[in-house]
Amino acid sequence: MKPRSYSDEGIVLAKRNYGEADRILIVYSKNHGKTSLIAKGVRRPKSRKRGHVEIFNLVRFQAVAGRGIDLMTEAEVIKDFKEIRKDLKKVSLAYYFCEVMGKITHDGEANTQAYNLLDTNLEKLKTAGKLKILRLNFLTNLLTLMGYWPEGQHLKDPDQKLEAVIERQISSVRVGKMMLK
């Protein structure tokens, strides 16, 4: 069980607007796993947290446990992966990594190895040349790590296995596959 207030670091997987100036963030954190946080007032032009809570940023944050969604009180960027944001193919692959991580993990289940895998692959993406290989290795490693595939065995089609595991299609997979051919 989480304490009333806590701090952690995590990668922003997704965001959606909420109300007039708020935003709901899905963050995969190092110690708390996938967590939904509400960032109050972050859409206002003068918000100090505004630039910190972008998708696939690695952030250090503080939050207060709420009845439903926890409230993010502070956020600070650790890594912004700006090198990725300059290349459309790399951006699409980063979105794909975040979407896969969001769909294969469950709320509140911490997995430091999965967190490190995502962070490492986003770091590799900054200088990667062969994006298709990076994507397939990420999928294989994640499926193995989460216990959906035996360690040390070759996985012929990671995409098909992923779809069977999450029971629905990844929406960014079409973009990722088309651009990475």
C-alpha cells in the first residue's frame, strides 16, 4: 500500500486532457509500477509542470494518494529524450514502446526490470540505426520478462504473441511497422 504522499521517478506513457486545465497522466514508475496521476492546472500557459510531463519523458515526481486518482504535486524532468523527438520514425517507435508497456502491465504492480528495459530502449533509440531490430528485441525481452515467453527460447513472431497476451491490437503498431520496413 502506498503512503499518503510519495515520490518516485517514472516514464510518462500517456496523457489525456481532463476538465478545463488538468491532465491525467499514465506513468510507469520505478517503485510503484503503472500509476494514473492527475496534474492539476498543467494545461495553463503559466504552469511550471507543463513542459515536464510530456510523453516518454523520464520525470522525478511527488504525488499525494487520492480516493481515486493520485494527485501529482511536483514534477521535474530527468531525461527528455530530445534526440528522439527530431526524427519521426524514432518518435513513432517511442510511442509504440510506451503503448505496449501501458497495455501489458497492470496498475500498481512494480517491476523494476520492466522499468529499466523501457528506459534502456528509449536511451538506445536516441542513436539507433536499425529500428526494426530494436523494436523486435524490446518486444521479445518484455514478453520474456513479464513471463509470457520462456527465457532463452527464440520467439519467431513477437507481434503475434503480444496480441494474444493483451487480447487487443496496439493502435500504434501499424505506424511502427510501416515506417520501420
